[in-house]
Amino acid sequence: MSTTLKKMSNALHNDQRGAGMVEYVLIIAGIALPLLAVIIWFWGDIWKWVVGGLDDVKDQADQAGEVS
């Protein structure tokens, strides 16, 4: 019984399949999670910047329509 458990334990710890994918996922998570935190932290500022840019585009389009 002890020998069987030891063999199964060794087989489990020596299995390297999927290790590359786990490393890949950890790297992506290490990049994505801080980026997501920054976006959430500055969401109000980002939203104001985007809306301001869209308003500028709308104003320029309105001015171009008035000229012609």
C-alpha cells in the first residue's frame, strides 16, 4: 500500500504536462490584473477624457457643417 502511494506521488510530482500553460496564464494575469486595477482606479478621469474628446469632435463637425 505504501509503495503504491509513493509511486502515485512521484508520478504526480514528476508530471510536467501543462506547466508551460500555467506559466503563460500567470504571466498574463500578472500583466492584466495591475492594468485592470489602474483602469478601475482612474475610471472617472478616463471617462472625462473620452467624453471631452468626443465633444471636441462633435463641435468640430458642427463648425464644419456651418461653414459649408
